[in-house]
Amino acid sequence: MWLENGSMIIKEMGILGILGLNAWLDIKKQQISLVAAGILAVAGFIWAWHGNRLGFSYFLGIFTGFCVVGLGVLTKGEIGIGDGILILALGMALEWERLIVALMIGILGCAIVSGILLFGLRKGRKTRIPFVPFLFLGYIGGMLL
């Protein structure tokens, strides 16, 4: 029993670390670490395989990430392709429901800040906002729910 709890703590801390690193990189440099995202994706696959959860729900998480990457390509980078790659990796590491909760909380937070910037601070529609910090906060919010 304690081994399962220990591995779950390691998994959560690893995800928090990778999201935290990428949130910082997104704020400072407007980029993400593909190496960290790759590590998360591989670890996510191993966790899913070891936990026997390679079913339909697992592939929904991967599909969600591919959809965001596709939106990034279709919008010519208006939605960051790096954000999509990180969501894809996160989809490999989390259950689909947890991924959607983190995404929805992150999108809500980003929408609130965007509204404040647009209407309160008179920033333009083209103002770039890093999304990974909101995804990071959404993941934490989902853990607390």
C-alpha cells in the first residue's frame, strides 16, 4: 500500500516540477522545454502501462493534446504549438478527466486575466499571454478539488 502512495507522490511531484519549469520558461522566454515534455510523455506512458490504464480514456487525453497542437498549426501559432505538446504529454500522464479539469481551470484563469488586460489595462487583442502558468495553476486547482 505505501509503495502505491509513494509512487503516486513521486508522479504528482514530477508533474508539478515539469509544469512549474515550463510555466517559468513560458513567462520568461515564451517557450517550453521539449525535453521536459518528452520525459513527461514517456513517464506518463510507463505509469499508464504499469497501472493498466491504456484504454479509451488514456487515448482521449492524447487526442486532446493532438487537437491543441492542430489548433496551433491551423491558427499559425496564435495558440502555442508548445502548449499543445505539453498538453499532449500531460494527457499521457493523467487520466482524461483530470486533464480536462486542469485545462478548464487554466482556460478560465487565462480568460479572466485576458479580460482584465483587454478591458482594464487597455491592452490589444494581439497581446501574448503565456498559457502554461495557467495550466500549472489549473493542475494545482484540480488536485485540490
